[in-house]
Amino acid sequence: MADKLHFSLVAPEREVFSGEVDRVDAPGAEGDVGILAGHAPFMTALREGVVVIHDGSTSRTFQIHGGFADVNAQGLTILAEHAVEA
């Protein structure tokens, strides 16, 4: 079984998503990023755009309006100014 990435998407009013996934694509301020389990730690600003969560053959899409992404040993956390499922 492949390693899973722990991902949390948090907006000011609530946690929008939390779970173990295969990959997350996000709109980085300097270009789109794709995060897998075991990714090197980094932090980046996010621009308005779409976050796509991939898990097996399914995917979920969320529209975000800015924020930050933090990748560390525990996984990926996106703190978005606004986030809704598309």
C-alpha cells in the first residue's frame, strides 16, 4: 500500500476537509504545486484558484481565495482566506 498524505484545508470559519489522500494540487503564488506523501518541507503563499484532492480514482475540488500552504513531516495544511467545495 502506498503512503498517504495527511491533508487539512482550513478556512477562518471551519475546517473544510481533513483526511488521508494520495495527492493535492494547489494554486501556489509562483505556480501550481502538487504534493505527495514524503514531500520536502516548505511553505508558500497561495493565489485564488482551485485545490484538487486526489484519492485513488476519486477527486474533490475546492475553490479558494488566497492563503498559505505548509508542508511538514505531519502532512499538508492549507490555511485559506475562503474555501468552498466546487
